[in-house]
Amino acid sequence: MLDKINHFLATGFYSGYLPYAPGTWGSLLIIILLFFFPFLNNFYLITALTIGGIAVANYEEKRTGIKDHSKIVIDEMAGQLITFYSLQTSVAVLIAGFILFRFFDIKKPWLIDRVQSLSSGLGVMLDDVLAGVVSLGILKIIIHFL
């Protein structure tokens, strides 16, 4: 039973099973949730999702023997949520944040690529957390100048 619950969470409520680019579906799930429930971009939920995501990804990695399986999207969900921390989530901000996060998550420039090699759930989560932090910083700069 614990395996099923963990897998459900790790795959972003099974959104990781949708075809083509599972991480994009996990990110899109957060965008949809924030559109309807903008209060979700708070420190407590981000912290819980990030710390819980490390444990969930670690458990899933040990259970399957596959490092950072593409169907595990809890990391994308946490990173995408970080992108909007403390921001007013208008449609334009959600779209811009989605594009920025997916860019940094896919391209993994600078340090983002290096942290992915860390062991277990920490390596799975940290690259997406950093992609979210970088995306948030750029989004705040864009909003400031608009």
C-alpha cells in the first residue's frame, strides 16, 4: 500500500504517465492548480513539497532501481511551484513562469546540471529546485521592469 501511495505522489497523481514529456505535464498540473487556487504558492507548501519530494523520490528510486525515472515528476512540481513563490499569479505570469521553468529544467545550465548527479532523492529534486529559483529570480526582474 505504501508503494502505491508513494508512486501516486512521485508521478504527480499519475500525470507522469501522460504521453510526451512527463515533466511538462507535472509542471502544467501546478499551473492549473495555481490558476484556480493561487494561495498554494506559499512557503509552507513549497517546503513540504520539496522536503517530501526528496523522500518520495528517494523511496521510488530504491523501489524501482531507476535513477530519476522520467515518470517521477514531483521534482518538476516542486520546482514549478517555487517559480511563483510570493508572486501574484495572473495568466501572463503563469505562462511566463511555465516557459522559464521548463527552459531551465530542460537545458539545465550552470550549476543546475551539476547538482543532478547528487545521490538519491536529493539529486532528483535539487536540479528542479534550482531551476525554480532561477526562474523566480528572472520572473521577478521581468515583473519589476514591466
